[in-house]
Amino acid sequence: MDVDKLDSEIIKLLQKDGRMTSKAMSKLLDVTETTIRNRLSRLISDEVIQIVAVADPHKIGFNVVGSFKINADPKKVNDVLKELKKIDEIWYVAKVTGTNDIDTEFNIESMELLNDLIYNKLVKIDGIVKTETSIILGYEKRSYEWGTAYHGDRKRHS
């Protein structure tokens, strides 16, 4: 899907304030409110963006927050990814390059539950060769206001 300059500007505004109204965006971007609503619907339905509340997991009861770096049997990477996506405690799963094949992030209430996650869920996934667990002690920066890319002179009509 092509993301044009207007789409990028809408995304930037929502990154700053996810509750901004279509009316406010239309005034700032000098387009109709209908155009904004249509663009938002398309961006959401095409899974370009999600509009969600982002909470600090430490402040809402997840005392153990961290990541698993996973090496998988190359022939089973896609099967491992499929199984990881089924685990509720893991909220982020990505296939990556580098020394690991998969990065994940998890939020969990206690070390006891982390132990359960590792030894009763992860180790049962066929194809995982090695895992490395990191615990996040605290966030130094969590910003969702990174720029959106717009390349070229593509034109789009609402």
C-alpha cells in the first residue's frame, strides 16, 4: 500500500495525540473532515496503523518485563513464529536478521510466571534451539513520535 504525504501527516499527528479528532486534523492539514475519516479508515483497515493506548507495563502490574532473543532451526522458523504468536504473555514477535532469528517481548506479573512461561511454554515449541532472556529494569525513553516516510511525488485522491 502506498502511503502518501497526507497519510504521513495524519500519522504524525496521531503519534503526538492519538485522541486527536478528524475535525482538528482537517483544520491543521487543510483538507475536509471526510477526507481525514476516509484516510484513517483505510490506514486502519490496511493495517498501516493501530490506534491504541500505550501503558507503561511496570505501572499497571507487570513486574517482569523483558525480551527473548531466540535462535531457531532454519527449517522451523515459521512454525516457531506461529507458536510464539499464540502465547498471551508475549505481545511482540519479529523475525530478525543478525545473531538471532526471532525477537520477542513479554509482560508478566511475577518471576514465578516467567519461570512457567519459559519452562512450560517456550521449551515445548519444536524448533527453538536457543533462547536468551533479558529483563527490562526501567525505561529511559519510550517515544512513538518517530517520523513517517514519504517518498516521491505520489498523488492520492480521497
